[in-house]
Amino acid sequence: MNKLPFVLIAFSILINVNLSAQTEQQSGDDPFSQSKFVPDISFILDVSYLYRDIKNDDYNLFEVPGLIQSTLEESAHGHEHAEMNSRSGFNLNYGELVVASTVDPYFDLFGIFHLSSEGFGIEEGYFLTRSLPLGFQIKGGKFLSSFGRINEQHAHYWAFANMPLVYKSFFGSHGLSEIGMQINWVAPTDFYLMFGGELLQGNNETSFGADGFQDLSGSIKVSSSNAPNLYTGFMRTSFDVDNLTVLAGISGAFGKSRLNHGIDTDAPDGHAVYEDAKILNANLTLKYIIESYRDITFQTEFLNKITKGDLYYKDSIGTTMKGDISKDQSGLYSQLVYKFSQYWRIGFRYDLLMKNEIVRNSSTLDLPDFMPQLSSMIEYNPTEFSRIRLQYNHDRTKYFEDNLKINNEILLQINLSIGAHGAHSF
Amino acid sequence: MKNIIIILISIILTGSVFADELNVVTTYPYIASIVEQVGKDKVNVFALAKGEWDPHTIIPKPSFIAKLRKADILILNGAQLEIGWLPPLMRQANNSKIQVGTPGILDLSKHVELIEVPTAISRAQGDVHPDGNPHFHLDFKNIPKISTAIAHKLSEIDPVNKATYEQNNNAFLENYYQKEKEWTAALEKLRGTKVIEYHKIYDYLLRRVGLQLVGTIEPVPGISPTSRHIESLEKIISSNDVKYILQDVYHPDDASKYLSSKHNIKLKIIPHDIGAVSNTNNIFELFNEIVRRLIGD
Ligand SMILES: [Zn+2]
């Protein structure tokens, strides 16, 4: 894993040597010149400065009850995350290396690598077919699922610095990023209509785990999944009415989930679940184009998560017990972004976690079920390759020992890209 | 019943039961207008971008994917003018006919001579066009090359109607050369006139007409004017007899207006594509209007 950066550096040096050699002696001279085949390469850097009125150490103890564990608890269970914009002070959110090219007449290949303080990871590595008939396309490898609207978009396409809370709650800070296959079909209609489905391994940190577990004594054991464990289905449609574009979609993710939160340790609160999980999504985007550089976009997504299964937990003397657990949780975000010049955008977002029902061994947990967050941002894009964003979050979702801890944060984010020209997303 | 289902499925899958016309999608309206002239009733043509938008930054509407999905031919301007918006749409269209490298794609920039090809490229010079200036269609002498390339492409994809396409193109060219003579004659009096433009979008036109460009409102491509740059333009203006400021329809015109009123230079809004201003419904009307605006006061 740690060798990868060096391999890539060596690779890029080779490319550079090759390129400069080419410009010096023109392509005709070297009969084996490969430089025309260099893939599109770009590098994106995202850094921020965050001010929060709560100390980092205190903030790490906060949780979103029933939805997001505290950072401290997560790392105790072996999840180590350098989450974006998470600490007061400077944050290196990511350096993203994108390599893409056409393989042959049949495939395109994409590699997206994230370099963060966590290490070096393959964020995405997938192929797309180019020549399937009748409007079909297959995608395979590791990729961000096409579930929902923003899940498949990389963070630099988002209108706000952080992920909507409902996505973070249901999928964790990396979204639904999975290994598997996707097939999608675009209908030959005058308006846009697309259907798709995915067969995925199911390795999501929050909702769809594939790794089995057993407790210390070995009295309970749930074996790991031997096959893809997660299915998604999605549909999108879009049409224009004069200068207004409407994009709507629905999707669902369905899986069998094994999630271990320390049942294999001597932690007294160690537990694990083995459950059926489904997450449903409905989304709507309205974009009104006023003129070339001015438009208003309203975007909203609603998600509902329903799970039901077995809970493994420890009683007062540490013996593993088996019970049952079910969840019915929902949340949404709605945002309005106004691009008022070639270079400037402002936006407002309302996040809400609004249903939070967890029934554990037939008793309903007492959890807050109205947790909002308000965000606003102003963004300056000097060119298509740079962005400076100022964002304010008023967060009423964080709790410590059942008490609401209101969190205000201001962040200044800078996002820069070099190399191959990126394209806008809708 | 079974037959009906099979027919329905085939309509859904191919959408091609009634499609005896060739579906041609173009990125910009000027291309669509030429395709209409060459293809006439044999083609069904749709332009993705609107003529009043900045051609560099088109908002990639999902409805464009639907148009690309059904395209038999995609005709693009090329020279990287579409780089910021078209590639993801092409990938999402799932149409094997219009993938890069297939015969269903026509890149017009390959059929004309590009000017201003940079020798060294750095984005310190702004959002440079690395292959050269892509706004070649505003040289009216390039239009015959474009229409002929389109006629060849339509004939290649739809060989049955080859004779029709060639005939249509010849008829179009005959008409066009006539108009071109009129435009050339009308513009002759502008030769040597000094102008300023916003973005280097009119360079091909300026060369053809013999207009002399002495400065651009944007300091480098894609960057809005700074007060320092405006000052340097004012120096240029004071030492040159600048007659016109040429402005497109989509950039803010405050800097142009400021210079225009302060230095008493005529500000002219020049349409860069069909639909940018009224009375530009086809390629003839576009150049008629450009000429009218250039020579008028
Ligand atoms: Zn340009």
C-alpha cells in the first residue's frame, strides 16, 4: 500500500521524461515513442481552515445519537478517519490524483486516488464500456455508487464543503463506495430516462458490512459474506421547460449487513449486528438558467433507512447475549445555490435528521428526532481551476451524554486543480 | 399479442421504427444551421448549446444525454472548445455510434486551419486554448470547408443519399459564395481599422476583414478585467486610433461601456453564433447581421 505513491511518482517521472524527449526531438525520431498514449492526468488539492467554538478534544466526544458515533468511539472500534474539515485549525482534506484514458475500442478506464493523512487509497478504479449496443453500459471495479444524487459526485463538485448529514449518517464520510458491477440503460426517449442496477460487495462502514465476527469466548459466530452482499437500483429522469431543467430520481440500496462494534474485544459496550438493511432515496433538482453566467439551482434529497436483525451485546458480567434490533431513520437536505456571475456563487443548505426510531429488544430507545443544521456559503472561482469558499455551519445535531451541544463553525476552503481540464457537472 | 410486445420492445430498445431520417446532434447552433442546408429533409438536427451562451462553459443539461443517446452523428466544433462540458455527456449517453474514434463523430477543427496555436502552454496565461483559437467559424471563408466536411460525413454514414448531400452542398455553396462576395465588398472599407475585443473570439473574422486588433478587455483568456489592465488598455487607446470595441452577448459589458464612453469609441455587440441576437436564425443571417453591425454606425 505504501509503495503505491512511489510507483506513481516513478510513473509520472517516466511520463515527463518521455514528454520532454518528445518535444525536443519531435515524434518522428523515436520509432517506439509512447508519449501520445499518456492518459489524462490531473491533481486536485483541497485544504481548509476551520474555526469552531468548541475545542477539538471535546468535539471528538460528541455523537449524533443513534446515527453517528463520536470520533473517539469510532477509533476505539478500529475505524480511523481523517475526515474532511473536521478539526479546528488547518485541515488537509485530500489530494486527489485522477488518471483516465481509453483502453481500446471497448473500454474506458479511470483511476482516482486519494492521498490524505490516512495514507494512500484507491478512491475509485473502474472501467466503463464504450460499445455496448442498445443504450446499455457496464461499469465495473471500485466506484462510488450511482445511488442518490450526490453520492457518485466527488467532493469538489459539491456546492458545500461537507457532505449532507443524512449521507454521512447512513454511509459514513466516504459515501457508498463499493467494489462491484453496475449496468445502466438510457432509454431512446426525447427526455432523459435512465435505469440502472448494481451488484456490490457490501463493505460500507455504517450500513452494509460483509465481514463476519465472533466474540472472545467463541460462543457466537457470524461468518463473513461469501458473495456480493448489496444491491442497488436507481432511476433518473430529466426534461426542460424553457429555461428550467428538472431532474428527478429514485433509488434504493438493499443488503445483508454484518457490523461489528467491538464484540470481539473486552470493551463492556462492545456489540455487533447481523441484519437486513435497506436505504431508499428520492431526489429532485431544479435549475433555472437566467443567462450564460447566472442560474439558480434548488436541490433536495430524502433518505430513509430501515433495518431489522440480530443484536449481539454483552450483559453486566460480559457474557454475549443475542437480542433483536430494528431501525427506521430518515433525513433530508435541501439547498439553494445562486450563481450570480461568472465567478461567484452563494448558497444555503438545510440539513435535517428527522426520524430516529431504534427498537432494541422490544424497547424503543429515547433518541432526539429533530436534528437540523443550517449552512451558508459564498464562493469565488477565479478560474475553472481554482475555488475559494467561505462556509458557515450552525449545527444542532451533536450531543454529549444526552445533551445538545450547539456547534458553530466557519471554514475557509481552497480547492485547486492542475493537469487535464475537468468538466462541469450538472 | 406476442408480435405487439416484440414491436413495443424493439421501439423501446432502438427507438428507430420511424427513424428514416439521420439523427444529427451538433454542439453549437451554427453547425446545426449548416447541417440543415446540407442534409435538408434527410436529417433531423439538434444543437445542444444556445447561441446566447458562452460557448466555453455550457451547462451540461441531462436532456442533452437523451439527444446524444439517439444520435447517428455528433458534429463538434473541436479544438477543445467543448472540453469543459461535453465529454461526461458523451460517456453517459451509452451510444456506441458517437464514441471518440468512431465514424459517427465529426470534429470540424480538423478541416480548417487553426490560428494562434500556442508554442508554450501554461495556465498562468489563463484558460488557454492549447490547440489554437477554436472560434474559426467566424471567418466566413471557413464555412465552405465546414459544409463540405459535413456533406462528406453525412454521405459516409448514409451512403444511400450521397448524391443528395453533394447536390445540397453545391446548391448551398453557390448561394453562399454569392453572399460572401457581398460581405467582402461591404467590409472592404474597414480594412486597417483598429479595434479592441473582449475575448479573442473574433480573431478569424478580424483577419478576414483586415481589422487590426490592438487589445482585449480580458487580460488573459477566462479572466475578467482588472483596473490595472483597463489602465493599460487606456494607454493603448490614447496612442492608437481605436474605432470600435467588439463585445459578445454573454460577458458583462461594464468595462467596454466605461472605455466606450470615456474615450468616445463605438461599442458594438457582435453575435458569435446563431440566436445570440435577434435576426440571426441561420448561417446567412448570422453573417448578414455581423456585417450590418460592423459597417453600421
Ligand atoms: Zn475562446
